Amino acid sequence: MIRKFKVSQTPFHVSSVFLHKKVTSSVNQSTLSYIPITWDHPQNQKEHETLVFPNKFSYPDVRSCTKMIQGYVRNNRPDDALKLFDEMPVRDAVMWNSMIKGCFDCGKLEMAFKLFDEMPERNVVSWTTMVSGLLMHGRTEVAEKLFMEMPLKDEAAWNSMIYGYFVNGKVEEAVRLFHKMPSRSVISWTSMISGLDQTGNSDEALFIFKQMLFSGVRPTSMTFSSVLTACANVKDLHLGLKIHGHVVKLGYLSDTYITAPLITFYAHCKDINSCCKVFYEKAHISVVVWTSLLSGYNLNCKHETALKIFSDMFRSNVLPNQSSFTTALNSCCELEALDRGKEINGAAVKIGLETDVFVGNSLIVLYTKCGNIKDGLSIFKVIAEKNIVSWNSMVVGCAQHGYGKWALVLFNQMIRYKVPLDDITFTGLLSACSRSGMLNKARCIFYFLLNHKSVKVNLEHYACMVDILGRSGKLNEAVELVKNMPMEPNTYILLALLSACKMHSNLKLAETAAEAIFNIDPNCSAAYTLLSNLYAFAGRWNDVSRIRGVMKNKGIVKEPGLSWVNLKGSRHEFLSGDKSHPMTTEIYEKLEWIGEKLKEFGYIPDQMFALHDVEDEQKETVLLYHSERLAICFALICSAEGSTITVMKNLRVCGDCHSVIKLIAKIVEREIVVRDCSRFHHFKDGFCSCGDYW
């Protein structure tokens, strides 16, 4: 889900709605450093103060009336615009065209057709407005018919039709029409280059650019901007350097339309030094240029620097837009820096972006990834116009935290509101069912998916279904599902089956699944580790030694268990039995204290999870110093009394640690959130949110 998520580059737009108190209550005072330049922003004024139309004219002239109509339309008041239009005794072509365009902008297609039919004299602008409006709403066939019926087609009409084809994904039709054009200006060529690049045909866009140069057409700054974007997408460093040289010679380097894509180009080519050089050649006040540099650092995984750039924007009196906020929030997400994300959330509230869908989506991902599902849901509720990413982010977040019922409620709302479903939706739903033990619900959803024509069933869906069947002990049914799949199973599906075999101690089936995995990937470390652990559970230590010998000979290294805590902007990591932390003495003292308390609660170590052929006393010691326990002890020492503790782990939590953390949460009377490689566990009052279905 997170992988497919792409930061939007939409124009800056803000609104003012108060965010849920629970989200903003934890924002600290450092948020104020983001605020000083936002107080007098026009979008923070009342609507009736920023929108004033003359409303008492005896006989307003046509020009003033046309402006009033355009103002009504901009504020989504088509009925008021039509009323004023009908009252006008004299109407020229400009007014008719403005009214028709306004109808399309407000989604009133039937009204636009009616006005077009009633228009006494249509000019080429009228026809082009109709064609553009229809294409904007995806009515390509009707637009094509009108375009063919146009008595006169100027270049703008041809360009509008080509642009509309690209917007609606009809690339071949756009190319065909471009070659039919009787004459092409630099605008036509630039539109073609931009359209091809934006539809994923960047190589063809660069080819068109070369044809343009051979045709003797001189590029503009907009042309170079589109070409640089295409160079960034295909990572063509050689051509990009040439373009950079040309724009310097032509004096375009100070142009915002050139600077921003030039920075993006170098960022995609992993040349962050050149990004900085381009940026610092001139003092910029353009939010687009700043955001390009911010995105460049984010793209190159320099997230700390990206957040510094975001702070510098405020200090330089540059007001961030949606893209700036989403990029900064993505960096917080990668750093798992929830506190800093809350600061940025507070700044978004002050500016009025808390209801923006793109900022909201990034906040949902941040909160759910950092263990705060409730604040993620609060953000979801205040998003003004939710898109499919909003719904999917929330469904996937519920799945990660084991809130299967919440995910199903969201799914029902998607059906009710006719939100288009996609493959990510169903992956999230099936994962939610798997992590909540809802086998029958999963079967219903999977059957619904098989009969859903607009979504194609993929390997991830089968992997989720195999996982839930395996967790539920339906191993034979899981095997039958794998055998009857319309495509060959991949390692993820077979690993899900192997993991289920480990859970239910089915050694025979596990060996068969492992063999199938090794046929696909002979060096799959996860399969070797699972099989070795299964042999250890069964006490077959000779087989454990054999598997470890094979891994050693092949150079396959088992990933060590690592746990970490993010506290006050720093990440504190712990390995099993780790004594490298500066606070090791205090951590182990706290661990001993917890050990005494555990004995009072009747805790007996489950030696099965030691996975070593050693004496029982040594097994207890191995379990005692697991990495997540060390991380929890550190957090208990360094965090505020009563606050929630959040620990991250790269592997799954073992059964013994799961039982221990439930007791620790009860002993210290605090909520402990542990995220392992599979899901989030919320421990509180001696219970876990997973219901021990881990």
C-alpha cells in the first residue's frame, strides 16, 4: 500500500476546519515555529470577506456581468450564475462561453448542452469549450463527434482534443491526431511531450522532443521543463546535462518552471549535490522550488535533512503547500518520528490544510505506522473529500493493528458511498480478517472478489487467504487452494503455508512446502529459519544442525532479532542479550525487577521458544534477554510515567515474550504497543488486542 502511494503535485489550496482535539492535544510548543507567516493568509479569512460581488446594478454592463458569472462559478454557485445570465438583456459570445464553461466546471453537463444548443452564434471558442468540457468529464466519444463537426478548427481546438485524449488515457489516439494537425506551434509540441511523459511514455516524449528540434521549432521554458521531467523519469543523465547547459545559455535558469524540474531531475539521478547547487544559485521564494528540493532529499532517503528544509521554508517566509506537507510527513513516517509528525500536523491545522485529502492521507499512514490507529481514524473523519487512497490507507491501518471489525465497517461504507474498490482494498480486508481470526468473513470477501469484474485477483490475495486458512488450522483447505490457483504460487504464498505448518507443528507438510520454496528460491533465508525452528520445536536437533550447516555453506545469514524505541528524536536499538547501550546497567536492573514481579504473578518461562539445544536454565536466560524486553525496560526508564510505550521489532514476537509483555503491561499499569514484522500488538491490563491470535 505504502509502496504505491505517490505524493500529489496538485496546485496549492487550503481551507479552514478545526482538527479533532485528540490529535492536536499532544502537539508541543515547537509547532509554533511553523506558524508566524500563516495568520494573514487569505484562506484564513471568512469567505464572505474575500468574495464580494456587486449586487445592486440597474443595468450592469456585459463585461461586469461576465466577471460576476465567473465569480459565482468559481464558488460553485451555478444556479446564481444562470439566474444572472437569464436576467441580462444583452449577452455577447464571451458571456455565453463563460456560462458554458462554468456549467462544466460545476458538473452541470445537461445545462451546458442546453446553452450550447440555444447559443445564437457559435464561434470556435464555443466549440472548443464544449469539447474540452466533455473531455474533462471523460465523455471522449461525444467530444470526438463534436470535434469532427466543428466548422472551423484553430490550433487551440486541436491542442484541446489532444490534451483530452491524454487525460483520458487514450495515448494512441492523441499521437494519431497530433500527426494529423495541419500546423504545429511550440505549444502543440510541448503539449505532446508533456502528455506522453505524464502517461508513462517518457522515452517517446524525448523522441518527440528531438523531432521538434529537427523541425526547427524553438523550445520555450515550458518545453524544457517537460523534457527535464521526462529525463528524470528515465534517469537520462546525459541528455539532462545537455538541457541544463541550454537553459543556462538561454537565460532560463532563474525561471521557476525550469529550476524545480531541474532539481527533480538531479534528485532522480541520485545527484543531491547538484540539486543543492541549482537551488542555492538564487534565493528562491517559490514554494514549488522549495518543495522540489524537499522531495529530492526525501527521494534520496535523507529524511533528517528533508525535515530541516521543511523548517527552513517557514523561516524564509515560504508557505508550504500540500506537496510540501505530504513529503515532510513521508519523511517522518520513514523515520518513525511521530512527535515531529504531530508538529507538522499542528502547522497544517493552522494553515487550514487538515481537511486536505493529500495531507490527510499522509497523516493516516504516519499515525497508523507509528502505532496510533485512533488518531489515524480521527484524521480520516475530517478529510473533506476522501479518495480511494484515504479509504485504503484506513483499511490497511486497521488490518495492521488487528481491528478487523473496523475494516469491515469501512468496507460497508465504501459500498454504500459507491467508492471504487481496487486490489489494495481487498488485500487490506483479507489481511484484517487474517489478523482477527475471521475465517468466514474472509471466505465471503474472497468469494466477492472472485466475482468482482473490475478487480483482478492477484497473488497477494491468494497469499492472504492461504495465511488465514493456515492460521485457522485448515491446512488441507489451504493446500487445495494453492493447488487450484490459476497462476503458479510464489514464495510469499508458500511461506504463508510453511508458517502455518510451524504454528500447528505439521512437520511433514512443512518439509513439502519448504522444498517447493527452495525450487523457486534456493537461498530463501526465511524458509530455512522456519524449517529450523520447526525442527527445534520437535526436538530434532540433528536436523537443526543440518539446516544450519546448509545455511552456512551457502552463506545464508539469519536476520538477527532487533528491537528499537524512538524517543525524543533518537532511535535506540537492542539485540538479544545486548549490552552496548549507554544505559545498560539501568536497563538490566529494571529487567531484574520485572523478573521478580513476573514470578509473583506466577510466570513460568515457555522453554519451547528458546530454540537452542542447551540446559533448561540456559533457555530461561536466553528468553529473559530477548531484544523486545530490553527495549521495553529502556522505555520504562526514559519515558513519562503513564505514557504509552511503543516498541518496533523486525521479526515476529515469540510466544513467551507475548505472554510476558501482557504481564508487564499489567504490572507497570501502562499500555505497551509492539509492532513486529506481521502486525501491531496493543498490550493493556494483562490483555493483547490480538486476542492471543498472533
